[in-house]
Amino acid sequence: MLALVQRVSQARVEVAGRVTGQIGAGLLVFVCAEPVDDEAIADKLVAKLLKLRIFSDGAGKMNRSVVDTQGGLLIVSQFTLAADVAGGNRPSFSAAAPPELGRRLYERVVATALQLHAPVGCGEFGADMQVHLVNDGPVTIPITLRA
């Protein structure tokens, strides 16, 4: 499973002009399932997100998690994280999971996050989304998890 995590001071997702999810300070997480991924990997991603220490402590060091700061999670599906441009200038997305698996695992990530943390917002799988964010730092971290 692939994820791109951005520490934000605020973020929101809109679909067709309506807000589907928004948070204040926290993590904006773009998620892409791969064909070999399963529910265990989705759960592992949520656990990693909740423990990832990328918020500053009193000494200014990245030592606090989104749980520690009571920040939000905004989870957005993004199959383009699996883009392969090695063969030319037009990306191939064959490394992304098929839509049915991608949807199931994205929904698992959102459901698990909702069970373990608040607040949690989300995008809409397969939709044309506009993502608005203020990256705090900037801090952007790619995550790759394998079975």
C-alpha cells in the first residue's frame, strides 16, 4: 500500500462543489492500494499513521503523533501514487489495484481510522476531487507498506 502523508494546518476535499471532508491541523493522507494488498496492510497503514511522530514537541523536534496532538486525519484515495513513468512521458497506472480492490481497501482504511481516532474526514473514491491544503513545514512523507 502506498501513502503520501502531509502535515497540514488545515485541509479539505470538495467533490462537485460540496465539501466531503475537512480538518484543521493534522494529516492529509493520499492512499493507493496495490494488487497484492489486503485488509491487514490497510490496518497496518492506519496504525502507522496514528503513531507517526511528525509534529513538534516543546523543544521543536518532530516527536509527537497525530494522536498526541489530537489532530485530524483527512484520507483521500489517489491511484496516481502508483504511476510509472519509466516507459515514456505518459504514466502507466498498472501497478495500482483494480478499482474494486482499491475501493474496498480505501474504505477499510477510512473505517479503521474512524474506529480509532477523531476527527477523520475523507474524499470520495473514484471522484474528481479538489484538495485544498496548507502544508505545515512543509512536511511530506511517502510511505510504502508491503505484506
